[in-house]
Amino acid sequence: MSARPAPPRKPRDRRHWYQAAFALALNGWIPSWFKGQIFQGGIKGVCLPALNCYSCPSAMGACPIGALQTAFGGLRFNLSVAEKKFGLYVAGFIAAVGSAVGRLPCGWVCPFGFFQELVHKIPSPKLRVPRALTFLRYAVLAVMVVALPLLIVDEVGYGQTWFCKWICPAGTLEAGLPLMLIKPDLRPLVGFMFNWKVGLLVLFVAWFVVSRRPFCRTICPLGAIWGLFNKVSLFRMTVDDGKCTRCDKCRKDCPVDHKIYESANSPDCIRCLKCVSSCKFGAVSYEFLGKTETAPDLRAERHPEG
């Protein structure tokens, strides 16, 4: 008797390569680094399907959360001058992506999510993120992205991008530090805000080392929005309770420490599909546009017919 050949590798087994490719593609205007400028091409205003800072010198498009804050920040001014500018393009873009695939971009596209996974590989004691902290992202969304830009405005009537300014470590990593590196004339202007953001980034990076994607799970407002679509999106995760043994191998391999057998389409799931590959019982599958894929039951590999 000869063992069956190993199943061919799937795109889900090479997810890190896709993450790296998307990180490069979303920030692909390399000439900006040599010119010391931020890319301002015609596509700059187009939203990208990830938390990717608009001010990164080589960023090819806009961050949905930054664009959403800008829309809320300018809403009162626009209404005061009878301008019908409500940010519907941004809301429509976020809703379209969420309705199609839910949080899948978090697991495959987002450069900052990829960065967290890489940092977590650093050897250290590992800590789980308390479940209660995962609800904090909804408060960040409601307060920092919606309420403050809408309610607190300057003398002209515009609100600030509060999340970008005070919290977002992706902006510090992708824009703040690089701009200080390539534009020496900015260094004398460093003050409290820059030091605050760098200190916050240092704290987050330390957290990334010991916990799995904690920013995505506790702070990220874009993940909070797309997570709400997980239960209704066209992309669906499924767990066969008849095959699942609750061995927790899927949770061990999951970048966000999620028990998919408890809630296959939970707002916490980033649709990275590692659980599909790691389940040796073939209990986890996904469906999208009529196509369903399930990993093979590897127990059959140990008991081949013949």
C-alpha cells in the first residue's frame, strides 16, 4: 500500500506572500521616497481596502477611516453652505467591501495587520487578549471616528481626524517616521503630538510581540465596521459540527485566537482561512459566489485504501 500524495498547496497556504504583495502594491510609488514628497497622483483620493495611511509617501490611495473622518468632519460646514457632500462614496465603498467579503481584507490585504503578525513571531512569552477588550473597537469607532469629528469643530466649521491624529499607530509607522527620515526640515518641528504618537507606537509594538494582532481586535475601527458584515456577507465560513472534535488546532493557528467552531461568522474572524488548512478533520469550509472549498480529511491519509 502506498500513501496518497499530499494535497496541493492552496493560496490560503501562501497567505503571507499575498499580504506582502498587497503591502507593496498599496504603497507602490517608490519615487516619492527619493523626492521627499507624498504621492499626489490622480488615484490618491480612491479608497484602499485596508487601514493604510494616506500620508505614507508612497501610498497609492486613501485610507477608508481617514476618509470617513474627513467626511464627518466637514459635514456641518457643508450643510451650513448648502453643499450636498455627505461622504456617500466612502460609506458606499466600505459597505460594498463588507457586503461582499466581510473582514477578509483584514486577513489578506491590510499592511498593518501583516506587520502585527510578523512582530508576533519574535520569541517571547505570549498572552491572550481579554475578550472584553475586543468591544473597545466599537467605542473607538463611535467616538473617535464619528462623534468627535462631527461634534467638535473649529471656527470655520471643520472637525479634526481624531483617530488619525491621536491614536492610529499605522500612520506613525507608515507616514510619521518615514517623513521625518526623508524630510530633515520637519525634524525641528517635532513636538508633543509626534512624541505622543511614537510612544503609543512603541507600546503597541510591545503588545504585538506578546499578543496576536491586538490592534485589529481591540482598536481598529475599520475592522469593527467590516466585522459587522461577517454574518451577512456573500463570503461565508462554515463548520461541520459532525466532523469538528473541538481539538482547538484551529484556534492555536488563528491569527486572532478565534474559536471558529463557536461562531463561524463572528465579527472577530478575519477570514484568513488558516482554520481551513489546519483542520485535519475537514470540518471547516468557506463559500463564495457558489464555490465551496473544504480541506481534505487528513485522517484518510493515514488509512489509505488498498
